[in-house]
Amino acid sequence: MLMLSYLLATGITTGALYALVALGIVVVYKATGVVNLAHGELFMMGGFLAYTLHVMVKLPYVLSLLLAVAGSFALGILTDRVAFRPLMKEGLASVLLATIGISFLLKGIARVVWGGKGDFLAFPPLVSPEPIRIGNVMIMSQQLVVLLATLAVMLAFGVFFKTTRAGKFMQATASNPRAATLVGIHVSRVYMYTFGVGAAVAGASAVLMAPLTLLYPDIGFVLFIKGFAAAVLGGLTSVPGAIVGGLLVGIFEQLAAGFIGTTIQDVSAFIVIMFALIFLPTGILGTRGIRKI
Amino acid sequence: MRVVVSHRAFLVVLFAALALLPVVANQYTLFVGNLMMLYIILALGLNLLVGFAGQLAFANAAMYGIGAYGAALLQVRLGFSYWIAAPCGALLAMAVGTLLAFPALRLSGIYLALATLAFAQFTQWVLLHWNTVTFGAGGFPVPQPDFSALGMSPDRGIYYVSWVVTVVLLAFAWRVVRSRVGRAFVAMRDREMAAQALGVDLLRYKAVAFALSGFYAGTAGALYPAVLAYVSPEGFDLFQMILHKAMIVVGGMGSIVGSVIGASLLVYLLEVLRQFKATQEIVFGALLLAFVLFQPRGLVDFAKRCLPGWAEPLHYASDSESPADVTVADELVPGSGGGAPR
């Protein structure tokens, strides 16, 4: 029982982080129709930025978080400018190939700046590592903080999306880019912000995750593929779906790790993606697809 | 006098030079030449699948690994001779490649790309963790085939084997793209629906494209243990994926000669940057990005414009083919569940 509750608590915490990564993927996909394959590397850069600011420059945690999010936002906008805007008309393959190019470029830069393969940087914990007991459930206070912060990020994102002008522009563009242009929305600018917001959410999740795990240049792909699994499970176009998908991937992964073996964690994303594509091609909360010619 | 460099002459000169290389080269140059031929095979296979058939799949490195591990493990675990193990490894990769075609029929665009990427990661995981069969992360040494009957060292012997295999596969790819199959690939890539309406059996031709590409990657993989005398999971990781992609993009998507050019140049670059993994990532990432942005048809397009006599028919979609006002976002309206790659 104790083990199960521990696994569930860990699963929910990591799942919430996957949900944030998935959220960024879904927002960009909904608006632009492409998946930014450098999303994981934007996540990784956010984490390293926070590390530099918090551990090396010794800025307070909250300030480093905000600056890292701002940095990720800027990188996201750069991705749009470099890889999406000029290639939008060329089609999906060009955009995917260009974002892969960016992902390796960023990974290489991170390796040069923050150490080579096998260098894992530890991020100091936010609170004391003492576990808290809630009834029968043991939970690390660290996880609780991360979970609450994740919820806060999701809430902030929801408020931004529903209430602000920029958020409404994004919704309009996602639902019909041509009509959005007709009512005077500068669609390509919205695409730019969308890439920025997606990257900012990724950056925030990286900063939240850093104290729980370690930072290393190859972390981006691992998180990206799990975030994508979560997004596909949720239907790839649904924001609530991404959150549910993320939690399911996190819990599934922890249960599999606890009862089968820890190495299974590395392939949980593959298993989920294949399962989702074969049995739930439109996801849990996705809309039924209509294939356009 | 105008210098006439035809694409055929280029290939003949390149392969003649590769054939003569063992006469003058030291062991290291011979190794690089051999590696170049492996990557030419890989790039040819990937270009058939991505450049001609338009299936944006990312599992090439996995097929390469399956071919290499298949050939190496059959020798080490079951005591097969290399000459039996190698074709088995190539055929195994071809079989797995064909199986991948089945999800590919239902998936397109992003879903196909990410599903195959996840498959590549899964293969890497199996190579790393199925210790009882694959020897795990450290890899294992493989005996090189014996060429003493011909009075040659193993390195030299396998070099000539690679040369013959590369020339045969190059000629075969050359024929394939000019056949009914090649035309079906191009039709399928440019407009899947239109191709289907014209009688192109999508299931069949996607399966053929994946099988061919799996066979090419598997063959390169089967040569790998004989060339390096060692196999480890690291040789088939994500970096290989971007390397193969960069080769066909730099050389020219939808071009046979382009695959050869891209593979040759990038292997050379890879060797120059051998010491620094980070530099390799930066350079190859930047190359891929720069070519997609500024020279999307690769070096072969450049050659075609600048060299009279360079007349390889290039099978890329013409400019007028994609209406300028249709953007990715227009095509992929939310809820449409992915779109056809163009």
C-alpha cells in the first residue's frame, strides 16, 4: 500500500510535468499544424538558463524562474522566425527537418556551455527533502511544491488563453486561420507568440523539474517524446486532453517501473504512443478526425 | 572550352577513385572510404523512402542497428559464418521495415514522423537493455571475415565487398526510380489522393518503399560489424538519425546522385569533427537547418544549374505544384488528425 501510494504520488508529480510539456506541444500544434521537434531542447535550455541564474549567478529562485521563462519565450520566438515563418509554405516536412536541425544545434550548444555527455548538473532543492505524511500517503514535500507550481502554471495558462486579447487571438487563429485573417488578426504574429508561449511553458516546467531530477543536455529528447506521448493520448489538439494524457503517462510509467522494472520508464513513451495510435487514434479527448484531401 | 561534367561521369570517377583507394591509402583512409560507402548505402535507402516516396520516417538508424546487430549476433551467438549472417541481418531489417509500413498506411505527417522516432528510441532501448542477447551498453567485438584465401587483409577484403555492394545497390536504386515503382513513389509523395485515383496501390507502394529502405539500411548495417569489428548501441543513436537526414537534405532530396554527394561530403566532415560530439551536433544541426532554409533542393540542384551536362532528372515537386496561399496551418485544421506530407 505504501509503495503503491508512493508510486502514485511520484507518477502524478512527473505526470504533471509531462502535462506541461504536452501543453506546449498541443498549443503550437493547434495553432500552426506542426509539432516543434525542438520543443524538448527549448525545455532543456530553460532548465540550464535557470541553473545558470540560480546556482551560478545566485539569483533568488523565483527571479531565475521568471528570467528562464522569459528566455525560453525568446527562444520560442526565434524558432518561429527561423524555422516556421519562412518554411510555412514549404510544407510539413521542411518545418520538421528545420526544427530537428535547431534541436541538435541547441543540444550541441548546451553540451559546449554546460558540460559534455555524462555531466549531470544538480539543481538545489527548494524545500527540505523531508517527506510529509497525509493519512496513509507519503509524499515528498519537494513533489508537493512542484505539483502546486505546475497547477499554478496551468491555471495561469488557462487564464491567459481564455481572458487576454492575445489568448483570444490564438484561439481564433487555431480554429480558423483564414477567418482570423479576415477579421484583422495578424496571423503570422499570432504564430510567433504561440511558439513563444509553448516554449515558455516548457521552460517553466524545466525549472520546476530541475530540483527533482538532474539537468543534462540529452534530457530534452526524453521529455519531448514523453510529452508527445501525453499529447497524442489526449488527442493532440485538446488542452485538457494533454493534461489528462500527461498524468496518465506519468502514472503508467511509475507503476510499470515499480512493478516490472525501472528501465521500462525509458520506453513507456513508445508503448503509450503505439497504444494510442492503434487503439485511440483520436485520443481520449480529441475530436473525431475528418481527413481532408 | 566548356567543361562538361555529367552526373554519370561524376559517379564513374568517384567509384573508380574508391576502387583504387586501397592501392594508395593507409589503414585509416581505407576505413574512411569504407565508412563513406556504408553511408552512401544508408542515404540511398533513406532518400528512396523520404525523398522519393515522401514518407517522413525517422527509423533509418534503427534499421541500420537491426542489420548490424542481426549480422553480428548471428555470428557471435550462433556461430554463423559472416557470409550467411550478413544477408540475414539485412533481410531482418527489411522485414522490420516492412512491418513499419503498416502503421504508415494509417499515419501521415506528424504521426508517422513521431511514431517512427519513438520506434527508433525503442530499438535503442532494446539494444541497451536486452543484456542476455545484445551484450548491453558496452557492445561486443565481432570477428572480421577471413580473406586470406584471396591473399588480402580483412580490412582490404571487406572494403572491396562494400564497394561491390554499394555499386550494385546504387545501380539498383538508379533503376528503381526510373521504373513504374519509382514513378508511383513520386506520385504518392506529391498527391496521395491523386495517386490513389490513378491506380497507385498505396498500401503496396508504401510497403515497398519501407521494405527497400529497410533493406538498404540493413545492408549497410550488415557491413558495419565487418568494417569496425565491433558493435555497440551508440553507433545507432539519435545522432545517426540527424546524420542520415542531413546527408539527403545536403545532397538533394529525390536525387540518387544527391544521396551519394551528401553521404560522401558529410562522412568527410564527420571524420574532421570526430573528437567533439558537441561540435558535430552543432555543425550537422546548423547544416540541416541552413539547407532546408536556403538550398532545399540540395547541392545536386546547384550542380544542375552550374554544370552543363549534369542531367539527372530530378523528382522534386515543381514550384507551381504547391499553391502559395495554402499554408501548413490551412491544411491542418484542428481535428483533421494530421495531414498529407507534401
